[in-house]
Amino acid sequence: MGRIFKAILTLVILGALAVVGFAYFGDMSPESSEQTVEITLPGGTSGN
């Protein structure tokens, strides 16, 4: 019976560490910035 409690306690600790790790590292989205590039298409109209 003691092994079951140790296994449950180990799983609870690992689950808590996983939640903390996800909370810390989960939102690692890159910073976005607007970029503009002017292009000239062949056969297109000129900007005059």
C-alpha cells in the first residue's frame, strides 16, 4: 500500500512541476513587427 502512495505522490510532484514549467515557458511567442518591402512586378504600371 505504501508503494501506491509513493507513486501517487511522485505523479503529483511531477504534474506540479509540469504546470509550473508550462506557465514559465509556455508563452514564448516571438515579438512581431511590421515590415514593408517595395517590389516591382514585370509588366506592371509605374508609380508615376
